Amino acid sequence: YDINGPPNLWWTWHDGDPSISKRQHNAPLGSSMWILTYISIHSLLLRWTENSYARLSDDLRKFLVWTLTKLPAIATRLSKKFNLMKILDKLENLQHVFNKAAHNYGHFLGWAMRIFFSGAVCTPMFMTLMGVFQIFSLDTVGIPGKRTYKLTLATFIALTIRGFIKAHNSGALRLPKQKRTLEANQNLLYLTLLFYSVNIGIGFWSDSSKHVSTGVHQKYNERSKIVKDVMGFKREDHIYGQGPREFSLNDYKLPNPDQDTTPDASGSPIIYPKNDGLDSEWYTVMGKPRNDRKGDNKLLCFMALIGSIAYSAAFTNFGTLPAYIP
């Protein structure tokens, strides 16, 4: 959807934001990395708050023991400053509260507590993780590029393979035989395959040049204005003239009052951007022909193929590997 979204005007990106300047088939690498990091951490937190056997503290204790052995000077400073063992004890107590939430507060409230906690904690955690990837890939922190994207992909692929093999060795890959579980997995697999099919269909047959979107977009002003973002990088704050000039150049254009005067397909009138007031942020944008439709569709098909194989393995007994795998 990151490839199909912007040209079909499902949303518009800020034209001058450096954090989304690096792109792959016009999809910001930072957006793709956000999906990988945020969803993985959210899944981890939900599992941790639900299952007492998914203990982060055990692995952290092992890491601390290793640090004490290999890097005693650093470990001593950290322990004095943060009292890490005490923090781990509090982490275990917090996990115990969430593990017992369904029993103590009821199923609905217990799940609501876990979802709220995971959502609140997930954002700072994924931002930290993205920063770590950018540091180790030697990219500029705040502008994730190809090196960061490749490192993120390689890390998650390696973790997936490791988890797959460990689950195979422990017998956890065999799906439960309860009818409800099998039906739920099957339905989710069908919906996933449908999602891929719809996106491929949109990639091949949609005409982005005919799309029109009226809604909230980057603020318009006829005068250029350079500001600094939260990381201190300069960016063009306003959009002006005929539309995007930098990173969203191939996504959309602004309507021309002399040419684009007819209502959109829904019959809604075109709203032209103005310098001030509500119409400086609520206005109509118009789609452009895709810059590299063939390349976009190749990537869409490749990602759909990989995703279909992976989810088929996850939701069916196709995921049971041969016994000779170590």
C-alpha cells in the first residue's frame, strides 16, 4: 500500500520533509521501516503482556551477566547509575499485572489494558529502534536511507529464520487442531491473499492521473518559507506554485483555476488552495501518471509473492519443516 497510496491520493506526503526524502519506487524508506519496527514491537509487547512465558527480563539478565563478564567497567557504571536489577524486578512485576489482568478485571478490560499499554509504549520504542538502525548503518540520524533499510530488512529476516527454526525444533510450528483455531487461521490467510490481490489489481489497472482528492494537505502559501524540523534539518514548510517541487513531485499537482474547473467524480466542487485560513490546508489535489508503473508493479508482485508464501507457512501446516533441519 506504500507504493499504491501516494499516486492514488489515498494520502499525501510533506513535499520537503527530509525524513521521507529517501524513496523506493516513490515509497519513503522511513515509512516502510516504520511498519517493520512498529508492528514488530507492538506484537512483542502484546505477547509479553499476555503470556507469562514470554519473559524479556530473563534475556536482559543474561545480557547483564555477559556484560559484567566481558565489560565490567561499563556494567559497573550502568548498575550504579540505573540500578538495572531493580528495574528488571519492576519489569517482571508489571508483566505479572498484565498477565493477570483478564482474571482480575475481566476479559474485555484486560485486553483493553494490554492494547493501551502496548500502543503508548510502542511509539518511543520504535523511534529508538529506528535510531539505532540508522547509527549502525552509518546513515544520518533522522534521514533513514538505503543502508538503514537494508540493515533493518536483514535483521528482521534473520530473526524470522531464527524463530522459525527454534519453533520447529520445539514443536511449536504444529498448529493446534481445534476447529475454531484452524478456521480463524484459514480466514485470516484468505483475507491476506485478498489484500495482496487487490493491491496488485490497483497497481496494474488504476489510472492515478484521473484521481482527485479534497482534504487536509500540506499548508499552502505563495511565499516560500524555510523552517527547521524537530531534528534540526531545514525544509520547505509551505507548498506553492503548481504544487510539489521536491520529494512528492511525482505524486500530485495543484488544480489550475484556468483549466481544472469541473467537479470531481463524486460531484464535489474543486477547492483551490489559498494563502490563509482553512483553505490553506483543506483543498483539492490532482493525481499524475505514474513515473515508473512497470517497476512499481514488479515490486508489488514480488512482495505479494514473498508475503503469500510466508503467511501460508504461518497459517497452515505448510509451516511444518522437514525433520532434518537442525
